[in-house]
Amino acid sequence: MSAGLGGCAILASLSLLAGCGAAEERFDPWGTEDVITGAGGGAASGGWTDAADGSGGSGGGWPSAKLGPPYPIVFAHGFFGFEDFAGAGYVSYFYNLKQTLAERGEVVYTPSVDPFNSSTYRGAQLLARIEQILAETGHEKVNIIAHSQGGLDARVVAHDRPDLVASVVTVATPHLGSKVADIALQLVAYERLQDVLDDLLNAIGAPLYDQIGNETSVFASLDQFSTPGIAEFNAKYTDAPGVFYASFGGRTDRAAGGSDCLALDPAPFVAQFDEGLDPVHPLLSLTETILDGGFGEAIPNDGLVRARDARWGNFWGCLPADHFDEIGQLFGQSPGEGNPWLYIDFYRAVIERLRQEGF
């Protein structure tokens, strides 16, 4: 493969971070864009409640007291992510999770932030939405479950406002950067080319996020994922005392976990799949090969993030899944032949674990 074609393939893989989905029914009783509330699960976005059972009370207005656990769940999307494509009610990032979790009585939010930007910028947007969520529900804190770059956004929120965050759980977040980003930045080192690609991706991003503007930049994201960029980020956004942090990595291309996936306190709902193997999605085959290290000992990765780079806080193990499988993409398809792991069961188990921890 030529360097030019290889570069295009790498950039295409990065820009396809779960950028596809399939139709799903929307559950939004208040007519807003990003919340689903199960029976007895509390207030929905856009409404007010002053009753602890989430019934809403009779007078409206501000809650008289902040509510404790169980806290609302906020799912934070990754790079090139979105809540609802073009407002059309379909192509949701976390495929079909809302309906399933609502049936369990959970209050779930999936706010959108800028699909292409640094986590400093995206984190500020996520924080503003969380402040709104807490005002709407009357709760004291939220639990954030984040995929890919969303985990870095969540860490920004927890660092800046630890009083609003009970826990941060990340899935395949490049906490220690991504080799793929280093290569991609080398391939598009010319500033003029960067401007052209920014303009192109901003045009693509407009249907994903209705506040696309001049501040949006795919290179702000890529630079943050690079080796020097993530070192600067980690030095600035340290973990906040009082916030619970947990993480998962992913492994695909039929790779076993090895030491990179070793967990001191493995989650049983992940450990039961330790022997499972996942075939890599064709769209991630090139980047998976780059991260794998080629010949010799395989390096577990999900096609975009190495397992060793996804470890943060309490590491709970590696999922037998690629970067798409982790959120039910593409189009809710199964992880692959011979792989029994299911993403919906996984997220239900994560929430159960958080409830057991008191969140």
C-alpha cells in the first residue's frame, strides 16, 4: 500500500469512530433531545421535580433538596460522536441503549458535544450540560460512562467540578495517547492540508452537532491524542479526590489479553469472557495492524486504542471487542463469529456495579 493510500486509510479509520448507527425508537417525553427515563427513574430532561420518587411533584420549580444515589447516568460519546444524527431520530452513537436501560428504570442522558475538538473544549461543553441535568433532576451528582475520547472529556469535568461527579467509567479511552494519532499527524503535517481537512470534516460534522463553528478542529483532537499532547493533558487534568475512576480496554483480531489486560480487581462480567476472541472489523484492520506491532508478541488493542493505553484508575479488564463493537456499531451487529460478548449486557452490568459501589 502506498504512503498516500495508507494515510487516507488511517484518517478514514479515525473519522469512522462509531460514526454509523441504525434506526432506534426515541423515548423523550419532554420533547428534548437526549434523555430517556424509565418507570420510576426520575425527572426527564426539560422537566422539574421536587419529589424523591421522580414523580415530579405538583408545584414545579427548583427541588427543595438535592437527591443522592442512585445518580443519573450520562453517556459521553467519542471523537466524531453524536447523540442523534441531524435530529432525525436515528443513527445514535450508543446503539439502542436508551430503550434497554429505560426498561430497567434508569435515567440516562446522552448529551452531544463538538465531534471534533480537544477535550478541554469538549469537557467544558459536557460540564455545562451536566449542570443542566442536575438542575433538571434535582440530583447532587452524575455517573459518567464514556467511550473513547469521551473519557478524556469526562476527566476534564471531574477535575474541574468533582462535586458534581460520583464516578467516571471509561471504555477504550486513549488515556496514554494513540500511536495512530502520531502517525496521522505526521501524514498531514502541512498546515494548508490541515485547513482543508478541517473544513471538510466540519461540513461532515454539521449534521452531527448543530453548533459546529470556527472553533471546531479535528487536529485539536488528534494533537491531544499524540504522545506529547496526552502528556500535557494528563499533567493538567489529574484525578479528583472523591471521584471513583474505573476503566476497560478492548482487544480484537482474535488476540488474547496477556499482561496488558491483567486486572487486580477484574469485573466478573468481563472476566467470564477472558477466553473469548473477537475478529477485527475490516474498517479497523489497518490501524489494528499498526497498533499490534507487526511481528512478534501481539499488543492487545481494539483497532484504535491499545489496552495498555486505556488503563486508568481501577482497571476492570479487557472486552473481547473492537472499537465499534464496544458501542453496538455498526448497526447493532454482533461482535463477530464465535464471540458471545454483547455490549448491552455489558453496560447493564457496569451500571449494576456502580450501584453496588454506592453510586
